[in-house]
Amino acid sequence: KKDYLPDSNSPNAKIFVEKAEMDSNNFFLRWRNLEKPSQECQKIFSSKISHDT
């Protein structure tokens, strides 16, 4: 299954990505290998539901 992600540079462009499961070590290794600022994208948002138990 591919997920849809909007491209922050163009409201009409669409990017499709495949999910990749990995542990935190592998994630940060891959993240540090990104060379161009345009390859990185981080979005922080508030949850609409409480995650407290």
C-alpha cells in the first residue's frame, strides 16, 4: 500500500511513498545520509485525541 503525502513546495503536486519498517538506529542512519535540505521533511502536529492512560 502506498500513502499520499502532500508536497510542501507545491499544493498541486503529490508524492507517493511506500512504508518502511525499521528500528531507530537504522532510521537515524538513513536520515543522516540525506544530503540536500529538500530531501528532509519533518512536521510536528498536535494530536486530536489524548494519549494519556
